Amino acid sequence: MVDRKEYDVLVIGGGPAGLAAALSASGTGARVGLIEREECLGGILKQCVHDGFGLVRFGQMLSGPEYARRFIDLVEGSDIAVHLETFVHAARRLASAGGGYVLECVSRDEGVFEAYAPALVLATGCRERSDRQVFIHGDRPAGVLTAGLAQHLVNIEGVLPGRRAVILGSGDIGLIMARRLTLEGMEVEGVYELKAEPSGLSRNLQQCLSDFGIPLHLLMTVVEIHGKRRVEAVTAARVDLRGSVIAGSERLVECDTLVLSVGLIPENELALSLGLGLDPSTKGPKVDQGGGAGEGIFVCGNALHVNDLVDYVSESGEAAGRDAAGHALSIGAAGGTAAPGRRVAVKAGPGFLYAVPQFIDLSRPGPAVIYFRVNSTLREGARVSLSAAGETLLGKRYPALRPPEMERLEIDPGRVPEGCDSLWLELERKEADLG
Amino acid sequence: MKLDKLRSALRKRFGDGVEAREDRGSIVLEGQLPSWEARLEAGSRAVGAGSRGVVNDIVADDCAWAASERLDSPRDPGRDEGEKGLEGLSFDVAVIGGGVVGCAVARELAKWRVSTILLEKEEDVAFHASSRNDGMIHDGFAARPGSLKAKFNILGNRLWEALAWELGIEFRRPGSIVLFRNAATQALYPAFAARAAMNHVDGWEYWSPRRVRAEEPNVCDGQHGAFFLPSAGVISPYRATVALAESAVMNGVRVELGTCVKGFEKEGDRIARVRTDRGDFRASVVVNAAGNWADVVASFADDRFFSLHQRRGTDMILDSQAGGLQRHIMAMPSIMQAKSTTKGGGLVTTVEGNILVGPTATELPGRESYATSTSELRTLERHFRINRRLLPSMAITYFAGVRACTWEEDFIIERSRRVANLVHAAGIQSPGLASAPAIAEEVARISLDVLCATMKVSPNASFVAVRDAPLELRRLSLEERAKAVSRNPSYGRIVCRCEEVSEGEIRDAMKSPLPVRSLDAVKRRARPGMGRCHGGFCTPRVMEIVADELGIGIDEVTKKGPGSRIAVGMTKSGLGEGFRG
Ligand SMILES: Cc1cc2nc3c(=O)[nH]c(=O)nc-3n(C[C@H](O)[C@H](O)[C@H](O)COP(=O)(O)OP(=O)(O)OC[C@H]3O[C@@H](n4cnc5c(N)ncnc54)[C@H](O)[C@@H]3O)c2cc1C
Ligand SMILES: Cc1cc2nc3c(=O)[nH]c(=O)nc-3n(C[C@H](O)[C@H](O)[C@H](O)COP(=O)(O)OP(=O)(O)OC[C@H]3O[C@@H](n4cnc5c(N)ncnc54)[C@H](O)[C@@H]3O)c2cc1C
């Protein structure tokens, strides 16, 4: 038999979401185990050497490592048990009374062991979409890499991926890498974006492209890669508003590197293996305001939906950690069962990409945060309201709304009227943005 | 007579652009045609007009580059240049080509006391067709009765199970369900059965629609039952090729990677010396297992009695999460395909637990052109109809391979009629993987026959058939895994999260009997980067291990040998600024 370690809360993933979750769970007195497969804590922040982290939370522009350090220091000063270079190979739910979860872990230093806790926090982050997933054809040479991989090579390994790069996708990581590669002496031929508007934050467009004179080609994409051993060129082409390539618009762009920043997907293998269904619009599990996905599983950070700001990631981690600890301790107190509270669904009306959480548990104290994204740019801004059974509970004006930028609303669950089973998020736009 | 008929047919169809002549039994086509399609048509028409093969030297205007493709080993400029390690050596047998066929031949020869060298121009074995296929060990039903394909396929299918066991690689027989899509195809059952009998296929059955549904609950509605072939198997083609090569090396075969055969020196009707880019050496027998270059290699000996055309095949790989949705290999040919000899592709369950969708079969120039295209993928979409729960969005990647086809569409496995010590294993298109063990036995037998004339050949009493399989941690029980990790902690450090590959497994692969020099070579052995994230996460970690094992800088690590470095140098500081613990 392999060794079994027991905790109240097990957190999988040591990025900002997992760090915050572990800290807040531990703060309530729960025994917390934090499992991270890499050699140190910090998640994706380890490689984000640019600054732009922590503005909301700390009112400061920190670099990724600096932001992570603040949490890691707290974790190191706590009694959270950190298992580094430990990989969760499988997770299973115990059928016995009280349930709980057993994780099969593989670790360099601790060997193979099992870990048990009544509550599980999934903070596994996200992964990048690859060239195959956006169906770029042609050859398969060296020199095609995702932006996150390029970032890792440059910022962690200290190697330069090429001499002349084309960047596909105007997401933040792509923009940041355009600047980083330029600073390292590479030539960035341009950033190509399929859509009619860029998907990165406005500040990154200015600071990473305009300031360096790097062209942004909207409504263009890369359709083919050339070069047998190393990239020699790519074919770029114009697309129409539906994303279809306009015949005859193809042109050859010489380069030795193609960097892809074409989207992130929540990492949810464990959630799926535990039988959680996914929300097709977020690609993450459906949860309540504490990240609760049911039966003692809590999900936070990029594993839940892809966030643009780390500050919100930490916030969602804290909520999940608190509720996970609450669940674990109440099971202990109630002798094996945690009564679920009354839940109402949160539904995003027309104009939204999605809203998270998908449910609000009305028995939970304190305000619930609802994060949302709109599906098109509203330059004139809009009023967003939350209503229940035709009655508006609250409304807030936003000066501008863009799909890449996540926004938040807070609601007091106590204000939800009796007998209603769903809350509607609604958008009132300005005339200029209609049509 | 036949030649005259061919000439007039060609003239009628193509005017004066094309000429046909006979050369020692082969039909040689020359001239110029506007398109690749026209060239193909001319080549097919010439089949049967001579007593030997068709040699199609027509240049197509729209693909003129195809006539000047060069046979070469990739080299980093300035590195290893002028190294002539093979100069002046001599061997009993030289095998050209480190695909599944060449490697199987080399291992077969290792059972005898003969000195064998295997030459592969790339930095690893299984670089070309042998790592770019469906991994199916066909049942032998689809091959044309009486063909060499049919003969060697059936024999190979029977050999693979025991061979895979010896090599320590996984082999499974999921069986193949050929669905009848309507009453008309269902009516072909007796014809199917007759053909299976003619090919000596090992077992077949009619499955009622209900039986099909019971075996494969996700099968499409409206099927009319199926022709079931229980002997169809699957294997990992690159693992098989690597294992064959390793086993050959362990038993004394010399494998030289990164070595290209550039010509032969003949003495009378024999090859005296083999010329390579790393020196010239003597060989008593030469085996041509050069895949898509086999006709060029034959020409080095003035024995080009056939030529090859390339049929590209594209496959889609579905996420392993889809793997559980189907147990058997499944296909649903249209009535046209059912009557013809092409297999038309389908859904193949792999040993790794993925599903392969494909392959396509498209005539395109390029002996080593593996570009995929949207139109190729589109032709694969129809296979998704077979299984109601499979979706194109489950694809994690796709790849292409190139089949080396003679114009007669059959294998050539014979001793050269013009060169006394040359043996051809050419035109080994699908089902070449399935047939490889049987082809190897035949080629080894012929080679030994040739050798026997000049030397005494005896069995190699110290031949070790069983190769120790490398550890695969994810397949162990928790307890076994715990033991392995406590013995070697690097088995506990997971480097590839999608396929769950540990550092220890990668280090093991790099210490194997064959040199492993690139990320793709590591991938072929231990699978890091083969999963849904395509190495986005593990690439730097695998690079570190490869650099460490080879004693080179991390910026020198390549994806697939010379000319394919991942990085071009260090950053300005040469240091990572993020933190890594
Ligand atoms: C390249 C990039 C640039 C960004 N730039 C900014 C910016 O400028 N400003 C800003 O505010 N935000 C930025 N963000 C957004 C923000 O930093 C991320 O959203 C945030 O880091 C996500 O945190 P996370 O904890 O959910 O995920 P991650 O940081 O990805 O952490 C997940 C952790 O879980 C571990 N893990 C996963 N699966 C397992 C398992 N099975 N077993 C053990 N461990 C596991 C992983 O190793 C990883 O350490 C950026 C994001 C990226 C990707
Ligand atoms: C898409 C696709 C799917 C397929 N599916 C199946 C299947 O499911 N089942 C099946 O049985 N078959 C299948 N096949 C066919 C199978 O892949 C081939 O028949 C088989 O791999 C051929 O092996 P080979 O050793 O002859 O050729 P290769 O693997 O191409 O090896 C030949 C080697 O010779 C080397 N070489 C050439 N010239 C020289 C030289 N002058 N000097 C040194 N080295 C040289 C090349 O570099 C190459 O590595 C498929 C093929 C394709 C393309």
C-alpha cells in the first residue's frame, strides 16, 4: 500500500489561484495540502517578467514573479503543506459516507502517495491552443511555437527562438511577446489578427506594438507554413468578417519563427475525470460564487474561465479556498453531510459572451461577485443590470466594454427575492453601438 | 504489339508530348505533359504493356520541380563535414533505409552470422513513411488476390503478434468492422467472403446490424450489418521500427544514421562498393529498402526497371478522451470503394488509446512532402458519420505520410535480375507495415542465398530475440510505480503532462542502443509532446534533458536533426529572468 496523507482541503495547482485558495482555506483553520507539478510555485506568473500585475489589488504595477512572491512568502510562512514536483495522476471520489477525494500523486521527492481531503480545489490553470487547433496547414518544421512557450524559452531558459517572427493572434501574450522578442533583437514582422479588432488589452496595444512600430494586421491570418526543417516563410491572407479567407489575397511572408497567440483553454482533465460537466461558453465547470461545482469540488482561476487580470484570479481563488474549507469543516461538524443551500441560476442575456458563476448559493454570507464578458465592443459603454423575475436588483454603468476585458459586479444574495430561480444579466447599449 | 497499342493510345490522348519505349522489358515513358494528373494517367495506362515495370520519366509542367528532387542527408553547414567513418570497411550485407522494412530485414539478418550494416540518411530510424501511417496490421482482405501485397500481408499479420511480444511493444487485435451502408453493399457479402477466402484471411464473419450495435453502441443509425475481420491488429509503427532497429543493434548489426547512399561502384554484374557521404565501403549483398527513394537507389546500380509515384495520405488524431468511444477499427466504404481495391480509410483505434481518422489517398508529387491541407481534412469528415459520438472538434492534430507506389501498385520483393548481389524491397506502400516481418524473412532468405555462393553462413547462436521493453510508468499499477520511483526518483518527475511521461523515461530512451539526438526522436520513443497541448508545456523541459544527455547547449537542441534547431542562440543576458526555483 502507498502512503496516504490526509487534509481538510487539497488544492491542485500552485499558480495565483491555487496560492490564494490555499491561503484563505488555511486562514480559516483548515489543514491544507497544495500540490504543484512544477519545481516552484507561481504558475504562469513565473515567466511573466513584464509588469502589469496587481494594479487592482495592490495599486502597484508588479511583475509576475513579484506578484507571485507576495503570496508565496505568505504560504511559506503558513502551515500549508506544499508538495512540489508532484503530479496528480488520478482523482477519485470516495463512495463512503462523507465522500471526499483521493488523489494519486507522483512526486520526485516524495515518491508515489495518495492524498485525501473532503474538499478539493482545482486551480490547474489553462493551456494554449496550438497551430493544429486553428488548422494551419503546410509543413511541420521547427520554429512554430505558442506564445507561452516562446515566453518560457526567452524568460526562463534564456534562449532566443529565432531571428524574424510573425505573430498570429493579438491576445495579450502575443502582444507582450512581440515586445519581448523585439527587445531581444529579433525582428517582429507583424502581428496578424483574424478579427476586425485586436483581442488584447488597450494598454498592451500601445506599449507593446505602437511604441515599437510593430504593425498590426487586422482581418488577416496565416494559412500555411513553409519549410521542411525550419520555418522559411508563412502564407498570410486577408479574411472577411466571417473569418473566411479571401481568395487571391495570399502573400508569402519570409520568417523563421511563427508565434501563436490564438487562445487559451481551461485545463480540465481532472474535472472531467471527476464527472463535472463543462459550460460550453467558458470551457470550465459550472460553479456558484465560491467556485463550488458540487460535492466538495471547487474551481478557480483560469481553470474556471480564462481571466485577463491576475487580481481577479486571486479573488476567485480566495472565494474557492474559503468555501472549500467551509465545506470540509461543516462535513466534520455535521458528521458526514453538508447541506446544500438554495441556488439560483445566473443567466447572461444577449450581448454577453458569458457570466461566471453560473449559480448563486443564497445561503452563503457576504457579497457574491459576478464576472462577465460582452461579445462585441461597446465604445460608448453600457449599463449592465441584474434582474430577477422582471425586477431590477442592481445596475451599473460601464464607460466602455470590450470582449477581452472582463468586468465584475457584486450582489448581496440576501436581495434575491423569494421564489425566483434565475437572475438575468442584461445589457442596455447606446444607440451608436446598436446594429 | 502491346507497345504499339500503348503508343497509339498515348498519342490519341496526349498528342506528341509523350513517347514510350521498351528497355529490357520495362516501358519507359518520356516527354512533357502540362499537368501532374496527365502524367499519372499516362503512367497508369502503360501498366501491362511490357514484361517488367513502368518507368515514368514524363515531366509535368505544373510540377517540374518534382523531377529534380535531391537525395541527401541533411547536414549542418560546417559540422561533421568531411567525416568519413565508413571508408574502407567491408560488410556481408548493407541494408539501405531505416524504415520498418529495412529495420526488420536487419534484425532478421542478425539471426545469422553475417556482418550487417544499415544505412539511414536521417538522424533517426522511422523518420519517413514508417512513422507516418495508421499503425494498422491489416487482415489482408483488401489486397488484390494473387498480389504480393496479399501474400505478404497475410504472412506478416500472422508474424506480428509474436514479434511484438519479443520486441516488448504493444500489439492488439481489435478486429475490423467493415460496415454495410445500405442493402446494395450488404448484398456484396458473398463477394467479400469469396475474396477473403482467396486471400487466406484468418477468419471473417457476417455481423447483423444488431450485433454491430451491441459491439459498438455508438455506431451510426441505418447500418446494414458488417463484414467483421477479427485478425486486424494495431501497433505503434514508430515504436515497432525503433524496437526492430534496437534489437538489431543489440544483436550485432551496425546502424549508421545520418548516412546517405549516393551510388554504387560495380564490378561486372555485381555491386563492389557502396558510396556514401561518409565514405565508401565493400558489401557482398545490398538490400534496397529505401522507401520513396527505392527507384533512385535502383538507378545507382543501373537497375531502374520501375519508378515510383507518391500517394499522400492524411490522418487526423483524436484526443485520447475520444478513445473510449469505440473498440474496433471501423470503416464504411461506399459501393465504389467496396468494388475497387483501395481501402478508403476509416476509424482506427490506436494502441495509445487515440482514434485515427483516415487516411486519405491523394496523388501528389513530393517524395518527402508532408504538408497537410484543408481539402484533405475535409475528405476525412465523412468518417465521422460512422460513430455518432465522434466530432471533428476532438482532433488534436493531423499529419501526412507518403506511400511509395509502383505503377503496377504492387510490392517488388526480389533479387535483381541484372545485378547479382542486389535485393529489392521496393514499392512498399500500404500494407507495408503489416507485411514487414514477412518481407524481412523473404529478403533475408534471398540475401543469404546470395551470400552462400561465396561464404559459409551459419545461424547466430547468441541471437537474443527478446528485447527488454522500456518502462512505461503510466501503465504500471500504483504499487509498481511507487517501487520504480523509489528506485529512481526521476521516474517521479512528470515532464509531459498530457501523456504523463517522466524525466526518467526520457533519459532511458536516450540511453537506448540507438543514438537519440532530437526532440522528435525522443517523442517516437517516450511520447512527450504527443498529447493535446503539443509540447507547449514540456518542450523546454525535454530540451533541457536532451541537452544534458548529449552534453550540448540547450540552444543546439533540434526538432528533427540538422537544420531544425528550436532556438537560434542565447538571449542578450543569456539568463532567464523569470524564476524557476
Ligand atoms: C502569458 C500570460 C501573460 C499574462 N499577463 C498578465 C498581465 O500582464 N497582467 C495581469 O494581471 N494578468 C496577466 N495574465 C493573466 C493571469 O496572470 C493569469 O490569468 C493567472 O496567472 C492565472 O492563474 P491560475 O492560478 O489560474 O493559473 P496558472 O498560473 O496557470 O497556474 C496553474 C498551476 O497549476 C499547476 N497544475 C496544473 N495541473 C496540475 C496537476 N494535475 N497537478 C499539479 N499541478 C498542476 C500548474 O503547473 C500551474 O503552476 C497573463 C496570463 C498569461 C498566460
Ligand atoms: C498515411 C499512410 C497510412 C498508412 N497506413 C498503413 C497501415 O495502417 N498499415 C500498413 O501496413 N501500412 C500503412 N502504410 C504504409 C506503410 O507506412 C509503409 O508501407 C511502410 O512504412 C514502408 O516502410 P519502408 O521501410 O519501406 O519505408 P520508409 O519508412 O519510408 O523508410 C525508407 C527509409 O529509407 C531512407 N533512405 C532512402 N534512401 C536512402 C539512401 N540513399 N541512403 C540512406 N537512407 C535512405 C529514408 O530516409 C527512409 O527513412 C501507410 C502509409 C501512409 C502514407
